[in-house]
Amino acid sequence: MSTERNAAESGPVAGVDSTSDNGQPCSAGPSEKSVVMEYFALFKEQRGLATETVSTTARTLKELYRELADAYGLRYDPESVSVARNDEFAAWDDRLSEGDRVVFLSPFGGG
Amino acid sequence: MSRPRLGRTFVLNPDPIDIEMHKAELRDTDAGALCTFEGWVRNSNEGREVRSLEYTAYPALALKEGERIVEEAIERFGLIEAFCAHRTGHLSLGDCAVWVAAVSGHRDEAFRGCRFIIDEVKARVPIWKREHYRDGTAEWVLPKTAASTI
């Protein structure tokens, strides 16, 4: 997964503090892990598929979001995006583990 | 609790919601009140003419969170029983998109429990709505403007 960023396009990301974006490449962190992404609704449309396995060096869910949002142009009002891991709501700072299933959640519209 | 709970308290329905069947299942001689809410597909939203709606859900989490909401309502308002069904797939104008029922000894708890469930479902359950407009376009509806049924 590329970690190159395009500042002109990316903008702020939900719950992602800018301090971790200090120019240090992700490859300097923990080793690569494999996670399963599932996409629904807007993100499914933007990504163009429902599920995929991703290799990433992201340590947390927010690092993964930033990585994929940049790579795939997953754009939304970043303040509104939440996240689920292994079919439960999760916090952006939660650690990412090998084999996790992750879903980025755009704002809900039920009812 | 006057009787064992039967089945799920929150369901996702790809087909029309069988309201009469659910009402029959909720019948209880301890109950003095049943309050229900139906969300219908309306023909306009934010000034745009709506032709139809499409709901999609993240089923594994939607079912869990939906059940948690109904259980919370039962606990919080002392309900005898409660239930919610939400449609998925493509719906036409006038279709029932969501059905909520709260059963209690007296009406106040039933009204409050019913209101709680629909409000929480809209806020917390991972279900998304895409509006299809008369002009042929379609958009995912944001919560701020998601007023197509309520």
C-alpha cells in the first residue's frame, strides 16, 4: 500500500491527529499485516468494490483510514466517519491486528 | 417479563414488513398499550422530487446494534416487549421503511419507548439511504437532510 500523500487532495481526516503525520514513513513502524476491508454505501461506491484484502503497515485504525483514503480517494465529511472492527464499533486509536475485518462507516441514514 | 422472548427484537427485511404478523406476536394480556411507528417513503426531500429509495445495511453490526437499542428501551422504560423491523433494498413511494412497536402496561411508557427506539435506530444503526430523484439522479442521504420518511 502506498503511503504517499497528496496534501492538495487529502485534507483533514476524522479523528486523525496531525502529529503522527510527521513525515516518518510507515515502513519504519511494525511489520506489514493483512486486513480485510468491507465497504458499504458511499465508500463501496467510491472504492468500486465490496471487500478486499489489504496489506498495510498501519498501526491503528486511523492510520489505516488515512492510508486508504489517500490511496483510493475515499472522501467524506471526515468529522462524520466512524469505524467498525470485527463487527463492533471501534475507536480510531485502536490497534490494528493481523486478520482484522474493518469497515469505515459514513453517516447513517436509516429510518 | 411475562413470557419468554421469541426471536429477534430487531430485523432487517428485504421484503415488505408483515406488520399484522408482528403485532400478533407482540400480543400479551399483561399489556395495556401498544405504540407503533411507521416510517414511510415520501415523495420529496429538501425540495427535490423523490422517485424511490434504496436502503443498504451492514448486517452483522446493524442487527447487533438494533437489538441493543430495543433491549435498552425495554430496560429503560419498563416495556413488556418491543420490536423494530427495517427494510433493505429498493422501496417505492408509500412503502413502509421502518416499523417500531413498544408494548407496555400503560401508554406513557409505550409512547416514550417507541420514540426512543426510532430516534436511536436513526442515529446508531449502520443503515444507509440512497434517494433516487425524478430527474434520474441519485444520492446518498446525509443525516442532516435525511428526512424522507420522518
